[in-house]
Amino acid sequence: MIPLTPWLTFYLVLFLLGLAVELILTTTNVRHLRTHGHMVPAPFVGYIDEDRLASITDYTIDTERFDVLTSCVGGLCFLVVILYGLLPVLQGWLEGLHWGVVGSGLLFFGVLAAIQVLFSIPFDYYKTFIIEQRYGFNTSSVRTWLIDMVKGMCLGALIGGVLLLAVLWLVEYGGALWWLWAWGVFYAVQLLLVVFYPTVIAPWFNDFVPLDDQELEGKVRGIMEAGGLTVEGVFKMDAGKRSRHTNAYFTGLGKTKRIVLFDTLIDAHPHEEIISILAHEIGHWRKGHVFKNVILVGLFSLALFYAASVCLEWEGLYAAFGFEHRTSYVGLFLVALWWGAVSPFLSPIGNWLSRRFERQADLFAVKLMSRSRDLKNALRRLAKDNLSNLYPHPVYAWVYYSHPPLRERIAFLDQVGKAYATKQ
């Protein structure tokens, strides 16, 4: 084992504290659900019966416990790798190959990525074919699951490899301002992914076709025109080939903007509910949420790259983890390591902002539709179809939820719906 230095000890405390917080909050959430989740909440009466509520409870408990188990097992295995000095051994082996810093860095991250993928395979298989299958969600075959996994690995290797190659080269040859040029490359790639994801990346995994329901398409065109939104189109995605979960989302920038509806959503919801969901998605665009997120990611990543440039020159960063000398790719990895330990404590800020955006989009949808009834009914049906937890613990929801809890969200829609009706 490598010796415990003050900085390594601090990292271990921070890392283990993050796992402990996740375990405590999940346990608290499960207990809260067991205590309060025996009665259908008033807003969901008529949509969810006691049997469905019991399924929601069981599904929530099974998924959350499994997710915590995955995090804990993965975290403890990772600590074994760190504490037993296996990473310095990997670095020494790579240096013996004489591939240069850039080549060694690519192989270093490639080996770690391959280990992570191999580790995740049995957990992903169990969640898909045991838990999701148990509750009637999984419709994927093992063949489809394997093909998706291989496609994801190839795509990740291509995009991640090109980006990593550029960053490593800039660290070595970009001079004192390498962090600024590297950030520029990173940000440009992020923007390109946002632009090309709908038309290039997503179709590699799913089929996207125009709506074949002419009546629904007419209503969709009408709500988009009323909302002042111009998109390439509204597409139906063959989500049912893999799962019965229902959803819709807005994606893309510029001429690649599009709204995507899961085929499972179209099959489960009447037209007016689908239109209300689209009104919510239009609200995200009209309120500038996509643009704001792009700007925030840019500013935050800029600060992170600058911090990395400072940390890469710090000898103590390497010594704390058993590395005998500074190497740029090791430094980048250790910065990512520290960020992984810190980010769980910052994620509530991002989730708070996301929930704020969701409320703004809900309010926009009510104004656009001139009523809240359809969106409330859509949320009730989504909760039923997706087995969404109706009784999350408030602290758990504050830390982890990117959307307001469903009961809180429907109460908000009730309030703004009445206020809007009063003004009419």
C-alpha cells in the first residue's frame, strides 16, 4: 500500500463521505417511502390504485438499493486500486513502452476506461434484465443490449479519444495558456455534440420518423406556431424496442432543433396530454434554458481547466497518490479524481437550477395552453407508467431530483392554473 499522506487522507475522507451521504440519503428515502407510501395521494386518485402504488414502492426500493450497491462496490474497488498503488505501476509499464507522453496518456486512459466498462457490464445487465424485466419495463433482447453497448463503446472511444488527444497535445506543446486552448477545443466539441446529436448520433441507436398521426401532427404544428417555435420537426422514436418507459425531450440547436416523442408516450397518452408535454418543452426553449445551460457549462469548464493548469504543476498532487514524478496525463487524471470526489457535494446546486427551469417551463405551458388540466393529467399518467416515487423524502429530492417531486409539481400547476383562470 502507498503511505497515507495528509492530502491522500483528505481525499479518502471526502470520497468516503460522499458514499456515506448517498447511502444515508437512500436509506432515509426508502424508510420515508415505507412509512408514507401506503396511501394513494389525492392528486393521483383515479390514476393509481393500491396495487400500482405497491409496485411503485417495490420498484423504487429495488432500483435505489441497487444503484447504491453499484456505487459502493465500484467505489471500494476503486479505492483498492488507489491504495495499493496500481496506477503508478500502470504508469511505469507505459513509460517502458516509450510511446511518448501523448501516446502513453491515451493508453493510460484507455486501460482505465476498459476496466470501467468491464466492471459495469454485469451491473447493467442485472438492472436491465432482472430489475427492469421484473417490473415489465424491459423489452430489449440480449442481442440489442450488446449491440447498443458496443456502439456506445465505439462512439465513446472515438469522441473521447479525439478530445483527449487534443488536450494531451496542448498540455505538452500549447505553452502557458494550454488550458485556454484546451478549453476552447472542449467547448467546441460540446457545442458540436449538441448540434449534431439529433441528426448524427441519436439515429445510430434509434429510429426517428415523422409523426404518422395526421391529426396529432396538426395539433403539434398548431402548438409550435402558438409558442413561436420553429424546429426541424417533431419525431417519434422507437423507444419501445428497448423499454416501456415513456418520455419526450427537446434537443439540438439551430437548424437541428427537434422535439422527440417516445412511441410509448404516444401510445399511452391522449393528444391533449401530448400537446401539453410539448408546450412544456417549448417553454424550455422560449425561456432560454438550453442557451443558459450551454453558457453555464462553458463558464464552469473554463474555471475547471484553469484549476487543472495550476494543479498539474503541483508536485504534492502526484506524491499523495504514489507517483514519483509529474506527468501531464497522470495530472489530468488526478484532477478528474478530485473532481469526482467534490462534484457530489456541488450537484444539488445544479439540480436546484434545473428544478427552477422546470417550474418556468410548466408555467409557460399553462399560459400557452390556457389551462393546467392536460399537463397535470399527463404527469399523473407518466407517474403511473414509469412507477415514479410519489413520496420522496424532501432532503433526498433536494439533493438528487432534477425535476420537482410530482406532488409538488401538480400542486404548483393547480396554483398557477387557478390564478390564470381568474385573470381570464
